[in-house]
Amino acid sequence: MAFNFVEELKWRGMLHDAMPGAEEHLLKGMQSAYVGIDPTADSLHIGHLVAVMMLRHFQLAGHKPFALIGGATGMIGDPSGKSAERNLLDETTLRHNQNALKEQLSRFLDFESNVENTAVLVNNYDWMKDFSFLEFIRDVGKHITVNYMMAKDSVKKRLSAEAKEGMSFTEFTYQLVQGYDFLHLFQEHNCTLQMGGSDQWGNITTGTELIRRIGGGKGYALTCPLITKADGTKFGKTEGGNVWLDADRTSPYKFYQYWLNTSDVDAEKYIKIFTFLSKSDIENLIAEHSEAPHMRILQKKLAEEVTVMVHSQEEFDNAIQASNILFGKSTSEDLRKLNEKTFLDVFDGVPQAVVSRASLDGGLDMIGALAAETGFLASNGEARRELKQNSISVNKEKVKEDYKITIEDLINDKFVLLQRGKKSYFVLVVN
């Protein structure tokens, strides 16, 4: 093998638990493993990234990765770590989501080449859709006792006194359906390992039990820790919701900023999990960072590696440029390069005022733009003073009192950026 997969996960802090014998099994030669991915959206978010990185390390170690899209299980809902039942999806939506997820996964996994360990995408809807209920309870259900299923933590939590919702029969059977996936992949593809987050241990071991009882073989389970943040807030979430891999949902600028703003403690942990940098490179970075924490060396490298990997070098460069608009020296030309979404992300929270397009036809005078029309500055007198002191900019360029804002000044045919001094911004939105 290219390297010891389990050892790689250990030093990266990506191993939570492994069934006895799993490491020895993987050292015997090329093996196949899968990770299940929930297709409830047409994009992965960074909460999915740990499992995807595991699959990538698995492939780099010379093994064959399977990414399983849970089309059937997505129609049911997994109770693990959930306090309420989820919305169910129709087949058209699931297929759309599957195609979008494969495109994203192909940035990490090699699905195309002719090597023996090329990655494979499967959807459990394809083998579950023709299963009748009677067949399933006869051929699968009879092999697992209710006592066994009730002992799982995910079931216990939902049936506990604190859980008001209770648990539907549909969700209760989820572990059987996921367990059958493992059996199916074992029988059809000789897939002997299932990987996932530590909250999936119960579902995965139900699969190993079915392989033992029905398949007459041996399956293994391996889990990674659930990623946490040092301050106790949820990893992968911002005030606006999930941090998505899709650029339309989370702009590359916002994506980059998420990683850049991690704490020192988290950056040291995340750079091992979310990059492919070598152990020695990471150790050197940690040492450099500890010498000068204010330089944020770890955060900058982490943000660069993940942004380039998920988006591209070009998008990373654009994110740096966008960051410089707020925090560094930049020009009107830099500002005009921003698309509308990135512009709004960069100036998120900056005060705005709406002015009519008609007001720009003859040119909007600076006193009106700064005070009378917008309220950016408290009074016309203050506006005149600031203009005389040469502290006002329009789209990053200094202007005098005689300047008039016209259609030519519009960014994305919609915005004008006003600025007083270095840090006080205001956005005119032109309708």
C-alpha cells in the first residue's frame, strides 16, 4: 500500500474508533470502503468534508473508495444526532442532488481514471426501490432483534423522557436500511469497510452484523470524531447558516473568511484534518505560528489550502483581493472585479441607502450623496468639512465637493461605495 491509512488518520486526529482487526485488514492489500452522504441538498457543506477527506486519504493509500448517495435513506431520515424527523424528498429532487454532489466529490476523488482503485458513486435508491416491504422484513428484518436495535444510542436518545417527539417506525427501521446498504455493497462489490462520523457507529455496526448473519462474511467499522470548535459553537455554521461548498450558496470570499477567522486552537486541529499537507510541513507551520501568533500563519495557510481545494486558485486569489478591499490597499479597478454576491458579502453589515437611478442622470452631488439623500453623515455641514479635508472617497478614489456621481460610477450596475477615512463605509444601492 502507498501508506498505512489508519496511521494517517491517527496523526491527523481523524480517528475516533475502529473495529478490532480493521487496521490489519487494510494492510493486507487493496480494500474497498464506503461513506454514506445524505442528498437532502444539491451541495455538500463543510460538515461533510471530514468524511470526504477520509475517502480521499483512503484512495491515496491505494484503496478503493465508494461514495454512497443515500437516495433511499434520504426518503426516510436518519435519527442519529437529530431531535426531530426530517422532510422527505421526491425522486426528481434526489437525482438532481445526486448529480450535483458527484460534481463536487470529483474535486476530491478520482472517478475517471483507469486505475484499479478508481472511486465509484452509488445510490442506495437503485437497489432499494424494487424491494417490497414484505421481502425486506422477511429477508432482512428477521435477522436483527428489536432488543439489538433498541440498544443503539441514537434510538435510546429519541425514546428518552427529554425527547418530546418520540420516534416513528420509519426512523426506527433506518438502521436496518443502512445496514442493508453495507451488506449489498459487501456482496456486490466486496466492500468490507464502512466509515462515517462517530454518531454513525450504531448504524454501521448493524451493517457488520447483517454481513455476519446473512453474508457469512466480515465487515469493519471505522469512525472519525465529530468536529467541534474550541469556543463551543457549532463547526461549519455561521449566523447565515451552513458554510456550503457551492459558490452560489457560500461565496468563495465568505468560505475563505470562515477558515481565516478560526481560533489558534482550532486552526492547529483543522490544518491536519482539512488539508493534505505532510506531517513535517504542518509541524513547521505550527512552530512558525507559535513564534508569531499575530501573523496568523496557520489560519492563512489553512484558508488557502481549503479554498483552493474546494474552489480554485483563481477563486482564492479573488478572495484575497476582496479581503484587501476592506483591510488593505485597493483600487476602484479591484472593486469593479467583484461580482454582486461577493460585493454584498464583503460589505455585509455596512449601512446602505437606496437612491433612484433617475437621481444619477444629471449627476448626484456629493452633499446629497453623503448627507441630504442618504444620512451617511449627520449634516450637510459635516459633509462639506469632510470633503474639504480630502477624507471622502467614491469607489476607493478621493473626490472633492464638485464631484458628481453618475451611472458611470455604478459597480455591477447597482452599487456605489462611499468611504470616509479608512474604515467608515457606506453603500448606495441604485434602483
